[in-house]
Amino acid sequence: MAKDPLAALARPYRVPPGGDGWTLDDVDPDDKRAFPDRAAAEAGLADDIAAIDRLQEVLYAQQRHAVLVVLQAMDTGGKDSTVRSVFGVIDPLGVRCTSFKKPTSEELARDFLWRVHAHVPPRGIIGIFNRSHYEDVLVARVHALAPKAELEARYEQINAFERHLAANGTTILKFFLHISKKEQAERLGDRLKDPTKHWKFNPGDLDERKRWRDYMKAYELAVTRCSTDAAPWWVVPADRKWYRNAVIARIVRATLEGLDLRYPPAPEGIERFRIV
């Protein structure tokens, strides 16, 4: 692994705090500059996943840090596949995945962050949000589900929420799995052709596809306004599934290694104990 993998990947994929002139066009969904060799990338992925598994045990034992991984993408972008491929080997005791669907009537009766805060991982746990509080500045913006002034206020409310989590021991990694419209068409077509994938097909996805430009604009606003030092956004090329997985696993591993994770000290006088 490179001496500073986060720095190497940050140059092409991490959105600078506040956006700073960044646009979504800055990342090609088919880019593979970090891992041009697929075989080498997959070998590195296996090594990174093994390291994540080891580091998660120390995270769980130490009970000092929590890690929150946020996954956002257009339909077929690979959120479920990323969870399986990168986090599937982790001890189930140490990882929690929450998938956020359409808000319930109870959730709609409260502030938009209420349902999310309840699922933030406690210390010692890697939590994964499959979709997240960002739906409230994505779907809500595209479909005008809230007044414009309220939508505008949500960006800073999200930033304040994430700063609060970071200040209380939660390391936040946010990934937008960036696929092209062409690649989405191919993946939706695959779902129609394969009977084992019919259950994944939702006719509503085609309606959302017609709003592609609106969604890209909404994503660009979200990642530029809400990429901060405390909770950066990473825009990961996702047209190639193997490349997406390799990039995310490398970032997660490097982030865990940067937390100074250590097993807690042994109980005082442990050397006196004997097993008989």
C-alpha cells in the first residue's frame, strides 16, 4: 500500500471543504487511475478487506471510536454490492447496516434528522448508512417535497449534525458511488433479462432516470456544500464494480489505520492468574 493512500486518492476523488470550485464533472465515472490493473486491484482489495477485519476487532475492543460510512448513489449505483464486497467479512457483532427507505408517517412528523440520529453507531462499531439523511436534500429537492428555504437550511443543519458526531468520537466517511447514465441503463437492462434479478427492478426507477440532470445537480450541491474537514465527501468512480470496491476499501482501511487503534491494556496483575 502507498505511504499515504488517503492523500493519493484525495487528489482525484475527495471533494474539498466547501466545494472550492469543484464540480461533479471533475470525476469520470469510468476513471481507473488509482488501480489501472484489475488483477492487482483485486489482490489489493483482498488485503485491504483482511486488514479492515483485523482493525475492526481492535476498534470493538478499544471502545473509543465509532465509524460511520455513508453510501449514496443513483439506482443501480452499487450500494448493496459495496456493503457485501467491502464489509461482508466483518464480524456481525462489530458492524451495523441501516437502509433508509421512504419516511414513515411518524418520521415525517419529526425533524428530518431524527430517524437518522437513532442509527448512528456507538463507539466500537462500524455503522453503514445505505442511503441517509442526504435523501432530504436529494429526493426532496428534485421532487420539491419541502419549501425552498427549508431545503436551503438543511445543508448547514447537516454540517452541524456531522460536526457534533465527529466531536463525540464518530469518524465519518461519505461516498457517492458515481455511475454514468449509460452504465445505469445497462444495469437496469440486466435486471430485466435475469429472472433472479427481477425482484430488484422497480418501474419507478425509470421515472427517476428521466430526472437524471436534476439529480446530478442535487448531488453536486450536496457534496460541495456538505464536504467538510470533519466529514468529507468522496466521489468514487463506479462504472467498474471492481474499481469502486478497491477505492472504498483502501480509504476505509487507511482511515482505520489513522485512528491509532490499540487493544485495551490487560487487567492489572493478569500474570498471577492460572488456568487449572
